[in-house]
Amino acid sequence: CVGSRHRSSGPSLPTPATYGTPASAGTPEAAAVAAAAERIAVADVATSLQKHGFAVVDGALDVVVGETHDAPGGDRERTTLAETLRAELLRLASAPGVMRPNATVLVRPDGTRARLEKGHIFEAEMHVLAAREPALAAPALRAVAEDRSLLTLLNVMLPSVAQTQLHHQVVKLQRNAGFGGCFPLHFDSDAKVDGRLITALTYLNPTWRDGDGGELVLYPFPLSGPIKIQPKMGRVVLFSAANMLHSVGPSVG
């Protein structure tokens, strides 16, 4: 199970600068990422985020990044953004030392922190990789981290005040190797600790089938009972980082 987490935050969270002209500007990957953002941040998604605290988007990553002419018969081979992101993520995952075990940082009442590692789940943050050579082999992932289209469009679509405006974004790559890797019930943020406001999960699992596990379960109480969301290829799920309790079931695929 592979995918990425895209977190947008308010002004209080210290995150890498996402202003100015990024290195990926003007590239085919950046154009595809911006086009996908326009498919994600639409009126129905904004309404669902406001009313239910989450939204599910399919097909947004079907935009084509590049074309080649060396397919049999002269046909053009079309590569979607989802396929490109998956290929880049797998290349990074195979590079030694790039992805590390996922860990939850617990903040004690006295302010001290404890780090709890999870088994079989590996991750890396794009802003950490940006200065490293492996990032050069991942232009689409770099464009996702640098392009502000989704953040800007969400600011336009969602009613907000200064405290809830989205100012920064962080992209985390994640790979679940199976063997029961999971996430218990948790919130992604606490307003008293950081300024994260919205989480956007992107799933890159073309072979996922029922029984593979790894489903996202949202608990939008008191509006409804638990909602199970399958981690299908190219699916994007957005939800409130601070207010949406959620879990990820054991992955065996």
C-alpha cells in the first residue's frame, strides 16, 4: 500500500516555505499537479468538507503527465499523474536510507515528547528530501510539494477567517509493507500543539483488492457512524486534521 499525505496548515505551524517561484515551475509535472488540484477543489468537495468534515475524490489524478511514441504500432503511451507518482515513490522507497519507519510523537502534559515507531510502515517528507539527490528523480512528487494550487483553491472555496487560512503545506510519502501495518484511532492534529488544518490522502495502489486491508475508517460523529473508505488507485481523501477521528486497518496486501 503506497501513497502520500498532503497536509495544509495555518500560520502557527513551522513548515518549509512554499512561497516564491519553485524549482518545478513550468514543468509538465507541475502542470499536471495544478490541473489535478482544479479537479479536487470543486464546489461539491468544499461543501462536503464543511458539512461532513471529509470528502472523497476519484479520477482527479487521471491527468496525463507525458507521452511517448515508442509503443508498438506507433501508438502513444499515456502516463497519468497517479502512475507517475507511484513510480517515483517506489524508486525512492528502493533507495537506501530514504524512507524511515513511521513514528508517532506523543506530547506529555509537561511538554516533553516520546517517539513511538510503527512496524512495516515507512515514510519520508518531501521538504527533507528536496536538498538530497533522490528528490531529483521524483519531479512529480516535488511538484506536488511545491505547487500551491490546491492550497490556494481551498482557501477560495472554503469560508475562513485569518486563523483558518491555509498558509503552508507538507507532503509526506508513505509505504505500508503489509504484515498487519496499521494506524489506531487518532487525530492528525491538535490546535494546542500545531496549526495543521486539512489532511489530503492520495492512494497509489493499482492492484488493491477486497481483503488486502488498509482501509481508512473515518468517525464523523455525531453526524454518522464509522465510514470505511477503500484505498483505491488515484483516490484522494480530504478531512479535518484536528477534528476527524480516524484509523487505518491492518494491511495484508
